[in-house]
Amino acid sequence: MNQNPRRILLIEDNDVIRRFLKIGLENEGYALREAGNGHQGLDMMRDWTPDLVVLDMMMPVMDGFHFLNWRNQNWPDIPVLVLTGMKQPDSEQRILNAGASAVLFKPVPLAGLLEQIKQMLPT
């Protein structure tokens, strides 16, 4: 077992998706914290600094765009991988312009998510 696992903050409002991703990421050896919306996520970041944030865009209380704005001002060096169901033609560019490091569109196979995370968090 890795003595110093990479830390991932998962921010996703859908309980089923969040549980699925939590199991998959923990099985890969990542240390994981989870939040149901952007506000909970930023509260967690104040006490636990992740190496990467995996972020949903469409959530109640604080959506992904507001979270990215806060992250850009406070933790600009922490990469953010966005998982989104937004399908508008300009969605990816809008999300990248807002400060995301990478964007994957739902549904995302777990293998594809893990590959993207490995690229973003080299060992």
C-alpha cells in the first residue's frame, strides 16, 4: 500500500455516481474525500489540500463554475478534472476557459477517468 497516496477531492451531487467513483478511485490507492456540491468542496479544501479535484459542473448550492472561480483565486495550482453532462457545442471551451485543467463528458468509463487522472498526477 502506498504510504503517501495522492489526494483527490471528488465533488459530485449524484450519490450513485459519487459512490461508484469513490470505490474505483480508492481501489487504485488514492486518498479520497467527497463532497455533494461546490460549497462543501471548498470547505473541505480549507482543511485538506488535495493533489487533484474531480468536479461535476451542474450541482445545487454552488455549481462547478462558481467553484472554479473560487479555486482560481485561492488554489490556482491545484488541477481540476471536470466530469460533465453539459452537451452544448461550446461546453468544453467554456469549462476550460473557467479554469479547468481537463474535461471529460459523462458517461465516463472508469478506465478513461483513471487514465486521465494518471496523466494529471504523474508519479
